[in-house]
Amino acid sequence: MYAAIVVFFASIVGVNSLSIHKRSCSVTIDSDFAVNKFLGDWYMLKRKPTGAKKISVDKYAWHVTKGTGNTLNIRQTGRLTIEGVYRPCFNKTATLTPGVNNGEFLWRSNTAVSRADIEVIKIDEGLAYIDMCVPSKSRGKCGSFVLSRDDSPSEQEVRTMDAGINSELCEDSSKFENLIKPDVEICP
Ligand SMILES: *[C@@H]1O[C@H](CO)[C@@H](O)[C@H](O)[C@H]1NC(C)=O
């Protein structure tokens, strides 16, 4: 009995530590999440900013590979404006260390966002729905975004993505910025 209560409590704490995020409905992390589904190249198509730093994005990609042990390495490339400075060829790495539950990771990198909690909520049909919270003194800054395998989505894919933002991320898709510019080349 005690064990069951401890496990239950631990899992609640685990989710809450990531989900400083105040959501209007409950979110279920994809029970089918497998790291292998997350390997490879992704483009950030839509984003609700964390507000951690003033960033605008022409193009932003994640190149996900296996790291040491059970970690994942992410090479981030893109064309970004960070606090007014245009970065025409952003190229930085980050490491994701799995957390307690499926789909939960600790993000570490030597960029402005050096540490964050990430939840990969769902990976489905070439789209990945992700929440990210950057810790701060009072309460963390949280944001959500959608990664896609395809950097020039069809109207149908955009509709699928908006539906997923509403149902999987529990957010209002109309409040998300479109980031991707299909005609902008990604950096190598
Ligand atoms: C990007 O950074 C990686 C190291 O993280 C490096 O191996 C690669 O050559 C860099 N690419 C470019 C185009 O600068």
C-alpha cells in the first residue's frame, strides 16, 4: 500500500516538476513514445514562445541523434534573431537526459536556454508536440511547439498540426506563431 502511494505521488511530482505549465485541460504523454521515433531531423513549424528570451525565427531545426548512455544529442541549426541580433547560421548542441516518465527530458546546452524541462507529449504522423519549461526564480517560463519532419507542410498537414495543438498540447493553436519559412534554406 505504501509503495503504491509513493509511486503515485512520485509520478505526480515528476509531472508537476515539468508542468509548471498551467494547462486548461489535462495532457497525456504518449505512452507509445520511443526514443527511436524521435531520432532524425525535425523542423519547428509552430511555436508558443517561452518568453525566456526574445527570439524570432526564420528557420529552426533539430537534428536528433543517440548520445552516450540513454541521452539524446540535439544539434540545433537555423536562422534566428536573438535579442535583436541576427544569427544567420545558428549551430549549437544540446543534450537531453530522460526523466522519470516516458517522454520527459532534462535539456542542457551552453546557449541562452542552458537548462529546461521538456516533455515530448506525442509523436505522430511526422509531427512531434513538445512542451518546454525554463526554470526561473518565481515560476518557470513555459512554451510549446510543434516539430515536423517536413519543412514545407501542406494545408492538410497544417490543419492536422493545429488540431494536435488543441488536443495534444491543450493549447489554442490560433495563439501560436508560424515560424517556418519554406523558402529559407537551413544552415548545414
Ligand atoms: C556545427 O557544429 C558542429 C559541432 O557541434 C560541427 O561539427 C559542425 O561542423 C558545425 N557545422 C557548421 C556548418 O558550422
